[in-house]
Amino acid sequence: MNISEMEFPFPAEHAGNVFGQFDANMKKIEKTLHVTIIFRDDRMKLIGSEDACKKAKEVIDSLLTLSKRGNDITEQNVNYTLSLSMSESASVSSIRELDQDIICHTIMGKPIKPKTMGQKAYVDTISEKMIVFGVGPAGTGKTYLAMAKAITAFKNNEVNRIILTRPAIEAGEKLGFLPGDLQSKVDPYLRPLYDALYEIMGADSFVKNMEKGLIEVAPLAYMRGRTLDNAYIILDEAQNTTPAQMKMFLTRIGFGSKAIITGDLSQKDLPDGSRSGLDESLRVLRKIDEIGVCRLTSDDVVRHPLVQKIVTAYDNYEKAKEDKEKAKKRKYNRKEENR
């Protein structure tokens, strides 16, 4: 392997942000791309193979661009940029485009924007289609980005109200003994939706609009018998719907409305043997052009990097388990044939 060197200017004022604490980001780039990085007197030198140096420069340039735009460079930024550098289907420069696609700002002024190409495809599909299914593991921003789009549409007077709903099913626990009225009992299920609303809209604005009936957060059972016109409707945790519930929800949608259905097919809380309405609807509706389907993966996880590793580990475990079951079934079938 021929060793080459690449040298270019790098602004010292962004070194702390891009390099990370104790130069952790640079060490990760060095280890992943097999290069040596030397920084001295506003100059950066890369040593390694020509291809590796080229990829490392693209990664560093992208992180520098994010830093210049006022972003704090996180481990997730570094990991995702590195994964793009090793992908044949995506370009590292695309992460710079992601940073410009701001949906809205939180009450604290923090911009909300897609952080991965999968999230960008999801956001773009929401803009283009009347009904969108966002399917993927925890931490991929399915609900949060949908909420941001809904609140933006509401503030821009594109819709008259926001309706947020999810099936009230316990995650392996029975909560019926909880004190209070029906609303008090279902509030714990809807808490993630409240949290997102508070962060993006602010508690005061949320309460005022909720009192006026312009924002509604309710369990899925409350949707039966209604027709929802000029509304932005989000169905969260859709993997826990039955086929009948999903059909009921989809047939509530009226004129001027947009519906986003989010769910994680690997986290069903339905009774054993029950079919998921989300699973069935993805098969039934797959040929309807007006309906968009976005499948997010572990690459789109934007929580702590450990979450991404956990999701990947479970995916690999489930795949190995499925392969083992298939092999066992094939072996059994061969035995039956040889009898």
C-alpha cells in the first residue's frame, strides 16, 4: 500500500468542537479510516492511503461545516458521517445539506431538523403525501419529526387542529389499578406526545390551544365514529393496533387532513398470536401511490450511540433466530419427504 500525505488549512477556533473532548472524534476517524491526523499551526495533515486520506478529509470538512453553522459536534454526527464515507450509495457532502433542512425551532430556540438521510426522506415524504407510515426502531425520530411537521403546519394555518393518538396498551404491565378518572388513566400512555408538544410549542401555548380544542391528545378508542377534516393526525405506537383499529383510524381521515402513522414492528405489546394492524396495513396499502412508507433503520438512531448498538444487537439476534427457525423447518421438511 502506497502511503500518501494530504495537507490543508483548518481554523483553530473550530478545533475544540470538531476534535471532541480529548480529541475523541479525531481518534475515531483515525481508527475507522486507518489514517494518522496531525494538527499544527492552523494546518492539518493526513497520512495514509490516498483513498483513506480523501475520505478522512471529506469527513473532517463536513464536520467543520456543521461547526461553522453553530452546531455542537456530537458522537452521533461523527459516527453517521463516517458511515456515509464508507457507503457506496451516499455522499458525505449530503450531511451538509441535512443541516439546512430546518423544520422549526423548539421553545428554547433549538432547530429541529433531520439528522440522517433516512430522516430526510421521511420528512420529505410527509411533505409530499397525504398519509405516511414511518416504521423503524426506537430513537429514529419517527414521532418527534412528525410532531414538528404537525406544529409547523398548524402555526402556518395549513390545518385547523392537531390530533395525536395512540392505542392504550400496557408494555407488559397492568395499570388498571391506577386511581383517577379515565383521562388520568390514559395520560401515562400519551406522555411522550405531551413531552414533544411542551418542548416544541411550550407549555402555555399548548394548554391554551388544548382548551380551545385545537390540539387533542387522546387514546385511539376515542377516534371511532368521527370524521377528521382539516387536521394533522398522528397515530403513534401503531404496532399495537389491531387490524380493525387501523382500518377504523385510516377511514376517519377527511378533506384537508394529513395522517402520519408511526410504529416499531419489533416492539409489539399485543397479546400473543394477535396480528398487528400496522403490519397488515403495510401489506394491504403498499400499491396506493398517495400513501408513503418510510422504513428507518438503526443507522437513523439519533439517541445515545449505545441505543444504536442495542438496536443493532437485537436486530442481529432476531435475524439469527429467524434463520435458525427456517433451517429447522427445512430439515423437518426434508425428513418428511424422505419417509
